[in-house]
Amino acid sequence: MHYMVRAVSFILPLTLSTESLRCILAKGWDMNEPDVYLGFIATFLWISVFLTSSVLLIKFRKG
């Protein structure tokens, strides 16, 4: 992958979680590995960002 595309891909929501799932399924790693728990942290972080933004959007749209 081109280095510019790779740099952009790390800020996308599913990159780290997909890598985490790949490590769990293919390599048999558990939660103690940094690649695995960073994927879970990134997933929960994106969930909180999207949940917060949707709640704020609904709150301010209703008035």
C-alpha cells in the first residue's frame, strides 16, 4: 500500500479493529497483546465519538 494511503487508513474507524480481529482469529492472540487491545480501545473511542455527536445533534435539532 502506498505510504500516504497507509497514513490515512489509520484514522479510519475500522482499521485498528480489523487488525485486532485478524490477530485474534489468525494468530490466536489474547487481550494481552498491544495490537488486540488497541483495536478494542479504538472501537470504543469511535463508538463514543459517534454516540456523543448523534446525541448532541438530536438535542440541538429539537431545540
